[in-house]
Amino acid sequence: MSLTGRGREAVQRRILTVLILGQLLAGAGLAAGVTVGALLAEDLLGGPGLSGLPSALFTGGSALAAVLVGKLSQARGRRPGLAAGFAFGALGAVGIVLAAAAGSLPLLFLSFVVYGSGTATNLQARYAGADLATDDNRARSLSYVLLGTTAGAVAGPNLVGPTGAFADTVGMPTLTGPFMLAAVAYGGAAIVIFLLLRPDPLLESRCLDAAAGAAGAVSVTASSSSGPPTPTPAPPARVWNADVITGVVVMALTQFVMVGLMTMTPVHMRAHDHAVTVVGLVISLHVAAMFLPAPLSGLLVDTFGTRTVAVSAGVVLLASGALAALAPPGSTPLITLALILLGVGWSLGLVSGTTVLTTAVPSSVRATVQGQADVAVALSGAAGGLLSGLVFAWIDFRGLGFALAALSLIVVAAVRPRRTSATTTADATV
């Protein structure tokens, strides 16, 4: 029996609660690679030129994981897909700890790829929050899942000191401490999702779609028995239409800019004698700005549509890159403000693009298409992480900031103008 009315609302509330609980844990796992991944690589590689490589590797790993989690979710439901993704994220964190202790670069790089599964799954969970949402609150529903990441993601960077001290006491390299936390956090998220995400939101969404299709078929049959013949339904729309492609482009470009600037900020700050604890605080505020405004981003999308919000994302990212470039290297407040703007711009771009992928894609192929879209997002982030280190070594942090500011203009240019003949449904897409 399909869900309707209050029954659907009750199930949706339960699903959002479980997803938020899982995200609270997973956020701490996500923060480890963001905060100390580049620093760990700089120590092992002996210079900053390839310090963006870990970010590229775990972001590239998240691209592969996005495909696998999407396929598994499409075949079996969100619960097994998300649980498996978080479990592999925990496995990758354990591998990073062992690789750093042994000084093994091959194991370190391989483990960063596996660790990327946690990042991909953390983002894929937002789709599960929108599966059973209604059209008028879909963006807000998925944004609540992103909001759930905030506590762990903000606490994680600020735990660099305590977790590093713990690593020292057990005879491990100091920078492995956050990854020990990540292993526990991702493992906990996997357990929560596997045990509690019932009923499965994607499977329930398919039941609703099937019931609606059956009701429509009955209505067509009844109407054809008397009166004029009913027109033949139009063939299904092409899944990868212009709106969906534009939504993916917006998400991919915002990810590239965000990862590129975020990855090199710790390296830039440490090079100018900022304490590691200060670096952790700046990154935690950046991560908070990524996830904490998510409900506001969702409200803006539900109110004004994804076009307006996507353009706003590009403008905010432009301001972030320019401020990072112009800020004096020793100015913690200005660097922090630049990173906060970076997080807000990312939130606006991700929520607007994600809404398109849950509104314009049918449930029969939704998880697969969403996984493919997140591949583009992850690969864009991987490129941003890798190229940021090379640009930083070539023309310093100021040049990197200006380059990313210029790239942000493409986000604005990518959004198609509103069609004058657009319907209400079309107005919800970019």
C-alpha cells in the first residue's frame, strides 16, 4: 500500500531524522581530509607542490564511489547504498592512519581514494532526504540533511589538537589523529543508516509513482468508455535534458572553486606562521558556512526558483576568491571571511543544482542519474584540488584566488535565461 497524506509526512519525518543523525556522525569524518589532508601530504612529500594530491585522490575516489553508491541504491534502495559507502569511508580512514605510520606513499594514496567513499556518501544522502518530499518543500527537505552535517563537520577541525595529542600518546604521527576520528565517525554513520533507515525512501517513492501511474491508467480507461477519445500521452522526456545538464554544471563548477580555494588555505596560512589550531578554526567556520545555511538555501530555492539561487552562488564565489586574493597573508579575519563566503556560495550552488536532479528526474532512474551527476561534481573537485596546488606553487595564493574568482563567472554564465513560455514546473529548474 502506497503512502498518502499524513502517513507520508510521518515517514518523511522519520527518514529525515535518521539521515540527520547519520550526517552528524559522518560530518566529523568528512572534516579530517579537509583539514589535515594537504598538511599530511606536504610532510610526506617534502613540499607544497603536490599537497593538493590527497584532495584530488579522495575527491576522485568519491567520483567512483558516487557511481557505485548510485547503482547500488538504484538496485537495492538508499539504505544499503549509503551504509556501504560510509563503511568504505571508514576503511579508507584506517588505511590512511596505517600508511602514515609506515611512511608508505602507495598505501596512503590508495587509502585516500577509498576514503573518498565517505565524502561521496555524505553528499548522496541529501538525495534520500528529497525522495518522499513534496514539490513545495523538496529543496528544504534535502537542505535539512545537509544541515545535519554541520555539527560533526564543524567540530572535526577543532578536534585536530585533541585527536593529534591522542595519536601522540599511542605512538602514531600527530596528523593521523583526525583520521582515527574519521574511522569511528564513518563507521558509526554506516551502522545508523543500515539499522534505522526503514522504510527505504527511494523504494517508497517508486511505490508512490507506480500508484499514481496506475490511478492515471484507470482514469484514462474510464474516460475512453464515453465521450471523445483521450489523446495519446506524450513520450517521456529525455532524462539528460538542458535543465538537468545545467544543474550539474552549476554544482560541478561550484565544487571546483570551493575545493580549489579550501585545499590551499591551510598550506597558505601555515606558510605565514598561523598556528594549526587557528587553521582548524578557519576551516571549521568554512565548513559551518557550507552546511549551516542549507535550510536558507533551500527556502530561497523553493521561493525564488533555482535560476536565481544558482546565479547568486556564482556571485558569492566571485567575492570569496577576490577577497582571498586581496587579504593580507597575516589577516586571519579576512581569510576567514573569504572562506565563509566560499562555503555560502557552495551551499547555494549545491542546493539549487540538487533540486533539479530530484524534481526533473523520474524515480525509476533517479539514483543512477544522481550518481552520474555526482561523478561530474567529484571529478571537478578532484581537478580543483590537484590544480590548486600547482597554481599555488606557480603564482602563489593571490593568483589562485583571482583565478578562481574569474572561474566563478562561468557559474553565472552557465545558467540559461528564463524561457517566456516556461510553465510552473519549468520555472523550478535552471
